[in-house]
Amino acid sequence: MIRPIVFGLLSLFFIPYSYSQTMVYLERAENLSFDQERIADAQILRGNVVFRHEDALMYCDSAYFYEGSNSLDAFGHVRFEQGDTLSGYGDKLFYDGNTKLARMRRNVRLIHGRADENPTILTTDSLNYDRVAGVAYYFHGGTVRDSLNTLVSVRGNYRPDTKQAVFSKEVQLTNPNFVLTSDTLLYNTESKVADLVSPTLIIYEQETDIHTSRGWYNTATERSMLLDRSVVHHVDGKMMTGDTIYYDKQIGFGKVLGRMVMSDTAQHATLTGEYGQMWEENSRGYATDSALMIDWSDEEHLAYIHADTLFTEEVHYTDSARMDSTYRRVRAYYGVRVFRDDMQMTCDSFCYLASDSTMHLYHDPISWSENQQLSADSIVAFIVNGTIDHAIGNGKALCVMYDTLEYYNQMAGKVVTAYLEEGEVTHIDTDGNALTIYYAKESDGSFVGMNTTASSFIRMYVEERQIHHMRFTKETTGVLYPMDQIPEGGDRLENFFWADEVRPKDPMDVFRKTAALKE
């Protein structure tokens, strides 16, 4: 039979064996008894039991108190309090005052912080709290909730002094805006920053996926630093990859350093470089340092564009009939080199407009197609059904057609337009002060002589890379020189040049540095 005693009499049964700071003190109990046969070394306590150890208080319905080992087993409505900001709840508590290890079991909750300040709450079925190390840990599944996020894992630990937590195995962080899954995650409940140390997936539902294995993610601001070839992928087909990515989800901005790749499956374009930035609004992006854009809108005619700096963006139509739609604009500056299988180009600044499928070349532009070279103050190339339809050279235009090592057919005027079909030049128009030098041939291919003509307009027809015939206006004048009577220097128009040495020969040749385009 358990007999009631008054609190003042408890001192008769409880004699401290040491005055050490590690001593556990019994503060209160309504009933105390002994059972020498069943639990010889324990005081059996019931009813509003309270223990104290240094700055910690432990409450329960009943307990076994082992005075000799300075430990206790507590049962029923267990509550553990340390200071005024840390409290734990559970069905059972096993506490060792010498090691300062508290083991809480069944329906465990650890609450850190004041109730009116959105405390951090850890729930699990089995929790150990090492007061010496200042760390609480679980190993059979647990959940940590703070003011913003909920984290679930098989194993985890939490340090109240630093508010730092480590989660491992089947980790899931749930935020109002996204879900993060990983195998190992470091997280601070105060800063809301997650340190990413293993393969991690962050999913914004129906919007954005982030794949990474190392970096950090601020779950409050949605800013992140992603390392080790991370990937940011949007549901609309845009993707960003790089060695290091700084990404701000809230404002839709990304900055990439090292082996950057930005691709857009909707626009069929890929932008690469060693450094770049991207804005989700209007799909704006730029690349520099080995910058390259690949346009794969037509898989048969990929366009490779290199420059010191490349820009791409979506532009809203100014046409009122198409105000709800956009088109892509690409701009390139300094040292521009372009390779397509049907045309190659160099210039100092470049612009592609998807609104009318045109490529604009400025500042010493040159374009090549087969054995023809076109240069002018500016050049515009028109794309129809994925292939170059025609190219217009405006201002001091010169078209040169390579024939042999010694002979070049030439056309010069204010405007020169070259027309193509399936990648082959069919005819060339020269308008305004049109001048030509071309070599007439016999049917067997032998040279007859060199023609020079002057007219307001001239059309040259081409078949199989050779001049087939010419069409002139009535006012055309000209001279045919036999091959052995061509005057010295008369075989070149003014400003003639042939720049095959700077012509891009293949997709990767766009990176080749060349000398000035014209002497």
C-alpha cells in the first residue's frame, strides 16, 4: 500500500550523496514508496512529480528515482523544461544526471522558442537530448516545423543554441511554394537557409524544377546558390545549367558561371558561354566569354552564332492584331561569326528577328554561300521555311564568285541581292551603278575572255556554281577582253577582296579568332 506523505517529510527519505552540480533533485511528489523485491534501488514516486537538474525541470505523473546512479525513469504526461525557451513532452523519459542524457519516448514533442514567437516544434516517437553537446536527435522518423517550413526525415538532429538541424534519409521539406526532397539536408530554423549536400530536387508545382547536389537555398527569400552542374528547369521548356548558378526565384533571375547552358524548347534555341544571366520575364538572357547560340528551329539547318556577347529575348508585337503574341530577338556584338550549312557570315554586330525571319548584319559584314561572297555596308538575310531564301547587301555592295585560283566573277552596286533555292544560288541582282567583271566560257569550260559591264541594273543567272547567262538594261555598256589582252589590274573591281580565310568552315570554327575582315 502506498501511503501519502507531506512534502516536508520527503527530506527524511532523500539524502543527497554529493553536492556536485550534476545532482538530480526531487522537488515534489504526492506519494513515495519502495518495492525492495521488484525495484530495490528506486524510489517510487506518484502524483505531480517534479525533478530539477541544474536549469532543467522534469514533470511527470509517476517516476522511479535512482538516487545511487543519479538517474530517473518518468512516466505519464512527461514534460521537460530547460530555461524558458526549450520544452519537451512525451509519455516516457529516461534521464541520466551524470551524462545529462534525456531519452524521451512515445508521442514526443520538443518545442524551442516562445509560444508567441512561432517556435520550432520537433515531433517524433523516440528522441534523445544530449544536454552536454546541446543536441537533440531522433532515429526512427521525425518532423520539424517552424514558422515557414515542415521537414520530415528518418533521422535528424537539432541544436537549440544554433538553431541548426541536420536531416538524413528520405528528407522532405515542404514550403507553401515548393517541395524539396533529398537524402541529406542541413537547415537553420532561424535563417530558413537549407544547405544542400546531396542530390536534391526542388519542385514548384506546374512551374519550376531545380536539380542540384550542392549549394544553399534560402527558403524564405527563394534565393539560392547552386553548384556542381545544377539545373533549373521551367515547365514552359526553359532550362538553365552551369557549374555555379545564383538563382532568385521570386524575381525570376538567374546568373550562371562556368559552362553555362540556357535552352528554350519552345523557341528551339540554346545559349552557352562561360558566364551569363537570365530573366524569366520576356525570356531575356545573355552570354559572354565563349558565347554561342544554337538555333535548332530547323533541324536540317542549324545556325551557330558566336560573338563576344549574345542577347536573346521575347518581344511583344507592336502590331495591334498580334498584341497577345511575341517573337524572339537575338542580338550579337563584337566578333560575330555565324555558321549555317547554306550560309556563313561574319560582322561586328548582328540581329535576328523571328517576326519576319530575318538576320541583320552590320559593320563590315560578309556572307558566303557556296562559292559566292557578299559584302556591303549592311546585309539582310531572309529565311523562308527554315532555309535562306535571299540575302540583300545595301550600300557599297560587292558580290564575288570564285571560279579558279586566278579568276573571280564580280558584281558591285548600291544594292546586291543573291537568291537561293535549297541552299544554292540561282541568280544575283545588282541595282544602282551596277558594275560587273565576269569570265565568258565555251561549252567545254575553256575561257573566252573577260567581260566588263556598267548598267543601272544587271541580273546574273547561276547554275551549278557557274554563270549561265546575264541580263542587262538597254543602257548597258561593256567590253570583252580576250584572255591574253586583259589590262593589268583590270580584272578587279574597286574595293575587291576575297576573304575565304576568315569564313567559318564548320560549327566550332565560329570560335576561331581572325584578322580584320578587310584591309
